Amino acid sequence: MRFIADLHIHSRYSRATSADMSPETIWKWAQLKGITVIGTGDFTHPKWFKELHEKLEPAGNGLFALKKEFKTEDIPDSCKADIFFLLTAEISCIYGKNGKTRKIHSIIFAPDLSAAARLNLALSKIGNLNADGRPILGLDAKELLKIVLDASPDAMLVPAHAWTPHFSVFGSESGFDSLTECFEELTPHIYAIETGLSSNPAMNWRLSDLDRITFISNSDAHSPAKTGREANIFDTEISYKAMMDAIKTKKGFSGTMEFFPEEGKYHYDGHRLCRTSLSPRETIRHNFLCPVCSRRVTVGVMHRVEKLADRADGFKPKGAPDYFSIIPLPEIIAETLKKGVNTKGVKGEYLNLISKLGSEFKILMETSLSDIEMAGSPLLSEAISRMREGKVHIAPGYDGEYGKIRIFEEVEREEIKGQITMF
């Protein structure tokens, strides 16, 4: 069965996270987005773990379902679907290794509440799990992997947003040059990495060392509406074991839905305070210093991939799963209406479209352009057509600033409007 999964989100107990991130709202938004399996996030946090116990029940497939008494009826009929939760958490490891401070974030998948409880008990002896939904531990990432495998051989650790400069396994500021350098003899237990918003599979294909690795993508959502901004496509039975097997073998893992990587906030190099964005070549020309203030720039994902790659841009390994570059539907609507993403008009049109056509992913990926035009507008239909073809304009993100993406230049918009009026 083909379905979509978003396996990295956060609860309201993580820093800078919406108070709306509850099991009920996550369940609701998964349906609006078209997500079948969604991570719980933050199972290491005692209060969130207790809430998961209270509100979820085993679905008989290694996954969990929201209990009936917590389900609401305010879901459009066109979007209603069965939703499953997979136990997930993110851990931040900060430690010294090989003469350098390392800051590595990892996603943990757990097969059941007992395994999650064993892991929580082990980690509570190392650091304070109450402080944050994504706990910060003075623990080597390799030692974390050992603890995860001791909690359950069916649990899995995946390096999170693997290229982010400050907090990732390959990050330019605190990471490593290879998985082996980080995980040593336990590296065979690493089956996947998360590409993150600023990279996509094509960028990762340039490293031959990663050929055996599955590239997964997730939203890392801190609010319900951000779920599914990146996601995975599985073609398996809906179960924990089938999903983990697909990640391990790539059989049944059909690909990912991705940000355009330039839109991620660490794609290019740069210095945010000086509003300076640099390509890798420009950074080298400036000796890695900001041309405005002469301080060192933050080296972004594109530059870091270029440094570690042993293949030319455009190489694709045989049998590699596909990926699809998408723009969240509210952003597309906002551009066609020339309004802010969070305005009442955009939210109203979003609800109108999903009520008529189905979930967001269905609209972005499957719905015919003629049906989109009838339910929305010719401009919206043209915008989604261009997104599907990758015909977009992007000013790359850098040093924590998201990239700016546009589908239409102003002249194009006026020409299309003129054609519509004439017709």
C-alpha cells in the first residue's frame, strides 16, 4: 500500500514550539495534509510520554492510534482517513571527540512503549529529560546508538537534518566528514540519514560513501500546519516492522517529498547580521570572511556537500528512490492571492480547496490541473503546474534565513491575468 509518513515532529514541550502541538491536533492536521503515519515526537519528555500513554492505543501493527474519545469531527469529509502514530524522539548530543566539540542531533524510532520507557530510563541517568522535548545530553552519538540498540534491537537511530551547519553529523561547524568517523564500528547500524530542508537526495547522491544509506525527509514541525512540509513515500503494509525494513533495504521505500533545497535556511553560505549571502565560490574568494564585517561566515549545506562529494553534480546511483520537490499549498495560495500565508483569506481558500479536492498532498501531487482550476482559479492551476515542473525562482537561504521562493515574476502574473480576462 502506498502511503505518506512524516517521522520527525515535536510536541509542545520542545522549545519554540506551538502550544497547539497535541496528539489531537497532530491527528487532525495529518488528515488535512494527507499523512498516514506521523511521528509522536519527544517521547523522552516525561509529561509528553504520559500524555501519549493516555491518548494513544496500540493499533496492532507496532503503531498507535488516537483513542476515540479524543477524536474531533471538524475534519472535511474529503480528508478523513485512518491515522497512525510511530513513537519518535530527537536527541541533541554535545560532546568532544578528536579534538573538536561535536553537536549531533539524532531521531529515534521505537517499536513500543516498553522500549521507549527503557530508553528514557537510561537517558534520565545521563541528563535532564524534563528540560526540553528535545533533550541536550553530554553523550557521544555513538554511545547514544548503543543505548538505543540496548533498549530494543528493533529501535533505530537516524542522524537528523544531516547537513545543518551547527547541529548535525556532517555539519560544517560541529560535524564529521563521514559516518564512520562518528559511529565507528557501529556504523553498519546506521541505515538512513535525514536530508534536512537545505539538501535533497540529489545532493547526497554525490557521496559514494552514502550509497547504502536511505535518504529520508521529514518536516521537523514545531506547529501543526508545518507537518508534512517534507515527507516520505512508502509502498508497504502499514506497520512499524514493514517501515523499518523498507528504510533498511530501500525495498518498499518509494522516495521523498522535499523542499526546494535552496529554500532551506542553510543552503548557501553567509552572514545573517550583515544580510550577506554567498555561493561556495564567492565564499572561497572572500577567504570565508564576510565582505561586510570581516567575520567568518556560516558555511552552508551546498558548500559542505561540495567539499565532501566524490562525484559530479547530476550523478544518480542505480535504483535510488525518486524525490519530488514541492511547495506547501498555503504558500502557493498566498502567492496567487498576493496575501500573507497566515492571513484569513489564505486560510479560507486552503479550507475551500481541501474540502472540494481532498488533502494537501493529493492536490499538490495528483489532482488534475483542470479540477484545481475549477475549485480554485486558473492562476492557482498554473502555479501548481509550474511547481510540478520545477519552474520556480528562488533566492537561496543562508545562515538561518529561509530562502525566498516565487513561482511568478510580476510581469508573468500580469500576463496570465490578462490572458484569463481575455478568455
